[in-house]
Amino acid sequence: VTEPAISPGAQARHLPFHPAPPTAMVRVEVKWQKEVFKDLEVDISAPPAVFKTQLFSLTGVAPDRQKIMGLKGGLLRDDADWGSTGIKDGSRITMLGTAGAVPVAPTQAPTFLEDLPEDQQDVMGLSKYGAGLENLGNTCYMNSTLQCLYGVEELREDLARYAAASLTSTDPNATLTTATKSLFSSLSTSAQPVPPMAFLLSLRKKFPQFAQQARQGMEEGYYMQQDAEECWTNLLYVLRETLQGSSPAAGSAVERLFGVRLAARLTCAESGESLEEVGTAYTLKCNISAEVNHLADGIRLGLKEDREKTSAALGRIAPFVGSSQITALPPYLTVQMVRFYYKADVQQKAKILRKVAFPAQLDVFEFCSPELQAELKAPREAAKAAEDAKAGATKSGSGPAAAGDAAPGPSTAAGPADAPAPATMAAANTPPAANSGALTARYELCGVLTHKGRSADSGHYVAWVKQGDGRWILFDDDRMEVREEADVLALAGGGDWHMAYLL
């Protein structure tokens, strides 16, 4: 969700250029069966899992079936420290493993864009919005999470600046962050679907639950479907630990971009005690009950949290009634539709199919603390004045000119106007210079992660991401399609079709 700019993207934000750190490359010779690959470049700033993916593209031997020998320390592990392997220019490496189907060159001659019909040219033009991600076996939960996060330009910039403390770090957090950086770089340059193998291996290394396997009869184990929200939460946890802002004062990039500060007041009816707790959340919960018909209803319910705590007055655990208010807002607000609950009789996460409508613009002003509401008053009034001025100029027939003359414009989006919009709702700034950068608590829908099916651990996940030019793109693993905003707003639930899970 993004804070609705008065008119999204009217003024681009100019950000400093930060060159990416140089990579460390060595050239090696790899022997596999009767083939020898000479002068193969290895990026030792990336984990060995990336090298294995490189060999997979050359030989068709899947990374988990590769046995790489010839370096110090025995067989090369996915998380090995390159520095301890003794790899250098000219190293001779042997790989054992049986290939599956090896990628083959296309049998048809290439077709140039200008030779295609106009509608097909438009499809190929989708590459400016990124690239699809190959499904590596029940990995749609991961692909949809990555496509949503890829839409956050500031996050991409922080990843581009990231450099692990050691080029050969074996820290799983650093390895996963490096794999995310490498994958986002590939998405920005590739015109073809990208295989996220190195990222997947790093994710499963850090969080083994994503490597769970199941069996079907006597068949070999296959990787199970996972919960996209768990993938989102765990990945943000790692990036929060590893990504720092452009300066020490900026702190964690994830906290700066997604952190919602909350203050909770807990009251015990038995003793009359009142407690206050403050903390940072990275998603707001939209709880779903029989009375919830709209996103705001569910958020209101989610901010009421009853719990059991030790009562100092009673000397025992007692029930406390709690309610939270927002004390600080981020540029990007993420909302989880709490659609899944654990059903003991079938031992899986069952799904609540109830229709819960969500808007293209969400105002969270009512959920803010009185202090924050006071801070938001001036930016909101300025935003309203700018909207009224724009509407008046349009009525008088001078809309475009008036919009162009306004300084700094009728609305300033949280990100550059020509960049992909983020995978949550992105925050808007207010136009007058006095309120530049101030949030208004109004958020514009920029992306939706949806689920189709009856359980979080089955079915199918896809991502719908709004781009800087206003287009909505559906990312369904390796497929990309242009969709209308009406298609996105129809993902409210109520049946077996795709329905919103993360906004």
C-alpha cells in the first residue's frame, strides 16, 4: 500500500548515485565427463551456490546433484568460504553428476520486435517492468514475494549498495542478502524469465522449513508448497539485519521503509491495572470475522489485541484487554489479510474465503494516535488544497497547464514517477515546500500478493504490481500480463479464484 499522493508520481525524487562494489572474479577450468570448460569466470563475492547455478546452465546437472572436487576442504558446499578453498586463477576443478535435460538453442530464427504484430510487440515490451521467475518446484510463494519486493525502488537501491563484510562470508544472513541482490540485478537486465536457484538454496539454508519435502506413494520426495507470508516475513527479517541505510543515521533500510511504530494500551478488568507497550511492526493485520466486509474493518479489529499477562496487583496471570494506535508511519505500508488458521482435524492451515473489499486508496488516519494525527493535520490540509486547486483548474479548462505550473506539483509520490511502484501501498508526500516529505496517512495501492486454493500450504500464489506508468502487471511465475485496476480490486475473495493475501 502506498500513501496516496495527491496525484501519484507528479514529481520524481532525485537520489544520489551509488556505484555497486566491484566483484572479485577468477578464471578456472572445469572438467565434467568428457567436456572441459576453460576460462570459466567465477564470482567469489557470491556464494558457491551461484557458481553451481552457473554450472547447471552449462551442463544441465542440477545443483543438488553436483559433486565439485579439486579444491581444499573436500566437496564444495553451497555455503563454503571461498577463501578456505584455495581457488585462484587457473584452478582445475572436476564436477561429477548426471544431467537432466540440457537447455538447447532455439530451433527458430530470432524474430525482431519491429517484425511482430503490434499486440505482440506490446507483450515483449513488458521487459521494461522486469522479468518473470521460473518455478523451481512449488516455489510460486517465493516468486510472488520477490516480485512484490522488487517493486520497491528504494529497497533495490539499498541492495545494490550492499557488500558483505567479507567477500567469502559464510554467514547465512549475508549469503541470502547477496543472493537477493544478485537476483534483483538479473531481474533488471534480463529479457527472459530468471531461474532463482541461488536465492532458493540460500533461503532453504537459512530457513530449513522451506526445504520440507513430502512423498506421493512410492515416488521420490518433492518440495512442498509454503506460505508466502512466512517467506515475506522471514526475508524481511534477514534484510532488516543486513541492510543499512545510506548513512549510519538512516538505520535499517527495512525499518525505514516498512516499519510501523505502534503503542499498545493493555487494561486488566480484574485489577484495574493499565500497561503501555511500544514496538515496531512490519505488517498491519486485517482480521476477518463475520462482521468484516472492508479492509478498514479488519484493520480496526486487528489493532484490538487481548492477551494474558502477569498482573502485579493480583500476583498471577490475568486477562488484559488491549488496543493499539499507530505513532509513526512508513513510506510503504503492508497489510496482511489473516485468511488462514490452523485446523486441527486436517492438520493444515484452512482458508477463510469471505469477501473483504479493499480500495485503491486507503486512509489510516483514524488508526493513528492523537499526537500523530496532530502532525498529519497540516500535510493533509495542504494535500486537500492542492487537490481542490487541480480540480478547479481542470474545470476551467487549464488542467494540464495548471498542473505543470504548480510548485512542486499537485502531488509528490514516495518514489520516482518512472520507477515501478512498490509491492505494498506507497506513501505520498504533500506538495507545498513547507510540508515536503510529510506523510498524509493516505496510501495508494501499489501491489497485491494473491492466493488461489483452500490452504496456505497448497494452491497457487501470484503477484500484481503497479508500475510507475500506472500499468498493473501480473507476475505468474515466468509469465507477465498487463491487467486493469478493476481486475485487481476484484481480488477481494468470496470464491475459489485468486484473492488478496498481502497488500
